[in-house]
Amino acid sequence: MTLIPEIATNVASEFVPGPLDKNANVYVAGHRGLVGSAIWRNLKNAGHTSLHGQSSADLDLRNRADVFSYMEKIRPEYVILAAAKVGGIMANSTSPVDFLSDNLRIQVNVMDAALRVGVQRLLFLGSSCIYPKFASQPIAESALLSGYLEPSNEAYAVAKIAGITAVKAVRQQYGLPWISAMPTNLYGKGDNFTPEKSHVLPALISRYHHAKVAGLLEVQNWGTGAPRREFLHADDAAAACLHLLEHYDGESHVNVGTGTDISIRDLAHLIAQIVGYEGSTTWNVDKPDGTPQKLLDTSLLSSLGWRPSVSLQDGVSATYSWFGHNLDRLRITG
């Protein structure tokens, strides 16, 4: 049984990057997630009239038969695969089987179903965690598979590397202009702020807010605070993804970031200031730091004419404002 109709390969051979058809069916897998919702907003604001998305309650992307049935029904011309099981160091360290299995199934099911219905243009969203723990900084796309991964999120990273490989395989076997984008650490409205599942920036926002409200004199963070991280607002990530869909058709995955980083210690200080927390901060050095530095080389993306527009100060301020206005519907504990 072939996965893709012959007509799709014929169309692919004529593909030239350019403006997306605003009347075409667009499927955003993971459209309620952090970056997926930002992509959805960006598409709507750009005038796209036929957007498709399903919540995980309505469509479990780990269920192959259901994914194929849905894709046959909507027959999208563009697919943005932003759906994933994500989490911070704690979640990755304690549930590696879930991160590997869930993400592999999501990716394989969506991509195979896209092949079946002849989707010409697909963008797969990965993560900067695909790179070796001690990769040279800033990290170029060529650093992939050049060294050992960070052990605390190895399972998730391997799943994302498999996604990149799947996209390359489709390009090689079927000639379809599918592409992959590897964003740095993302944040913004709609983020996950729960202590057990969040990444470092939203976790710090939640922690300092709780400390301020509870009148705590001290906040304790994991690690030394020395590691450096790059942060990109989700709206910028969404804009970059759509820019790539319109301007890029190449074998390599593309780094998506700001090209600048900050220490976790300085990030914590910035967030404490924005939140208005006036107590002290200590660091539990018995907890893991993770990768010492993770700064992406964004030369390829820059050469395509894209630059970020949201500063870290403005982005964190806007994210905290959203957090404060949505506390009643967020599940957060101190």
C-alpha cells in the first residue's frame, strides 16, 4: 500500500517558495499549544480563511487510525506540525518513556497521514534540545549528531531528531518540499505554568508570583543559575515559521532564535523585578543545571530576511500580564 498518490510528487517538482494561498486548507497540529496557538493567531491575522485544528480531547494524535481519518476529511494543502508532549527538566527526567513514545507516535502518524493525502508543504517544529550537550556556541545546524545529548532530556531530543530525519526522508523519497524548524526556548501567553511540567521561564514567573502573594521571604531555584539560555517569544516563533514556509525550501533544518542569551540567574532577577517580588533568591546546587549554554546560530534564518521583534523585557512583561489575567483558569500550585 502506497502512502502518497502519484499526483503529489508531480506537484512537488514544480514547487517554488512564495506567499501562502490564504484560501487553502491549513492544518495546525497542536493549535492550542504555546507556539501552535501563536501560529494560528498569526495565520488569522494574515487573512487565512480555512484553518483546521483539533484539541487533544477531540483528536488523539497518538491514535493512527483517527489521525488518518481526520486528514482524509480535511485534506489540507499546508500542515504545521506543532503538536508535542513537552516539559521541563523534572518532567523529562521522570517520564522519559512518555516523552519518547508519545512524540514519536504523534510525528509518524501526522506525517504518514499527510503523505497519504498528498500534502505538499509541511513544517515540522522541533527543539534546540536536539543538539549535543557540549556543542560549540553558538550552535549551527551542522552540529546535529556531533556529540552526546543532555541526559535529562535525551528521550525527547531523540524523538525530535527522528522528526527531522522523517522530513529529510520525505524530501528524498517523494520530492516533497517539507521543512523543519528548530526553535530555541519559547515563552508567551498560553504557556504551561505548573511546577511539574513547565519550562524554566514560566516556572520562574509562577514561583515568584506565588512568593509575592504569599509574602515569602525567600525563593529557591534549581541549580547554580550559571547556565545560559536563549528565549524567543512565541509570537516571534510563529512569524518565523510562516516566513520559512514562504521563503525556504532546503534540506537542512533551520534554527529559530534571537541570537542572544542570558544566564538563568539574571533571568530570575529580571522576572523577580517584573513580578514585583522583593525577597531574596537562593540556589539549590544539588539540583541539575542541564546544558551549560544553548545559544543558536541563526545565520541561516537571518539570511532569509527574518529578525525577531519582541525584546525579552517586553515579552516577559506581556507574559506576566497574561498570567495575572488568567489565574482563575490556570492550574497552578506554589
